Amino acid sequence: MIYALIVGLLLFSVALYAMYKNNKQRRLANNLLALKSLRSQMNPHFIFNALNSVNSFIAQSDERAANRYLTEFSTLMRNVLNNSEQDFIPLATEIELLALYLKLEHSRFQDKFDYELHIDEQLQVSEFQIPPMLLQPYVENAVWHGLRYKKTKGKLSVIFKQIDSESMSITITDNGIGRQKSKHLKTQNQKKQQSKGMNNIKKRIQILNEMYRDKVAVSIRDHYEDQSGKKVVLLLKKD
């Protein structure tokens, strides 16, 4: 009787483990599909905004600037598409792509803002990996929804800093008009597009954290007491 009970408990435990493993694999498969879908949604949005910049140069009859922009844009897009199937890429690659993206945006809005990209000397860049195109939406938000509405020339800052041996921070700050004023100036369609882009990145981070044990954390707040500007802090852990 006791042996039968022990065997029964063992069989029950095996069945429970098999069910748990099956559910875990199914959840992983669903997460991978969701990530692929979210990444495919990001690229068209990014391309659309970049092509708007090309149209602006063409409208100004600045053929040389349009050609230069298209060349740099094609370089950026080739790298973005090459990385689009990866969950994580080297931090150095993301920094390189972000620098090119900032250069492109500044070439269009150079009368609206200046920028700095600072990498702490203590940061072990080669030791960290990051989801591709994680930073670009936050920088894009700062430019398109904060700095370009500013009456005087603004500033955008992106700082990469080592926290300890296992983690680092990425701080994106701007002195644009702020989230509240920006909402009042935008059309319903613009609000919808911004909300969609931010929800997309939130979902990506949520899924990646479920798969890789809380590797990325993000906080967003107003940079100044009068609710102008914005500060985004991303915390990134090693594997």
C-alpha cells in the first residue's frame, strides 16, 4: 500500500513537472512571437519619420543635403534591419547606431537643439548587451515631442555610466517643453502614434524581462519643477 502511494506520488510529480515544462515552453514561444511582432511594428514607424526628414530637404530644394541624408539613412536602416531579429546586441553597436540617428535628426532640426553623447570612461562597454533600438524611441520622443516645439534652442543629453560591476545606467535628458505642454499641441493622431510607440517599447521590455530575469528597468519623469523637459533613466544588467 505504501509502495503504491509512493509510486503514485512520483507519477503525479512527473506529470506536474511535464505540465510545467510544457507551459513554460508555450509561454516562451508566445513571447518570441510577440517580440517579433513588436519589432516589425517599430521599423515602419521609424522609417516613416526618417522619410519625412528627406521630404523636408527636397521641399527646400537642398539636393546635396537630401543625398547625404539618404546615404546615412540607408546605412542606419541596413544595420537596424540586420539587428531586428536579435533580442540583444552589443552595447557598442547600439551606441554607434544611436550616434548616427542623432546626427540625422540634428541635420534636420539643427536650429532646434544641440546634443551630447557621453560615455563614462569607467564603463566597460564590451561587457554589456542591450535590446536593439531600445534607446532610439526615447530620443525620438524627446526631439519630436519636446525640443522641436521649443521657441529657443534646446539641448539633448545621453549619458552612459557604470553603476557597479554588474549594472549600468543610460540617462536621456532634454529641456524641451515637457510632456503636459506637448499633449496640448498635438493632434489626436499624433497622440495616438506617440502612445502606440511608447506602449510598444513597454511591451518589449516587459517580455524581455520575463525571458531574461528583469534585465532592463526604465523610469520617466519631468526634468524640471515647472514640468518642462524630460528625464528617462534606463538601468541595464549584465547576463
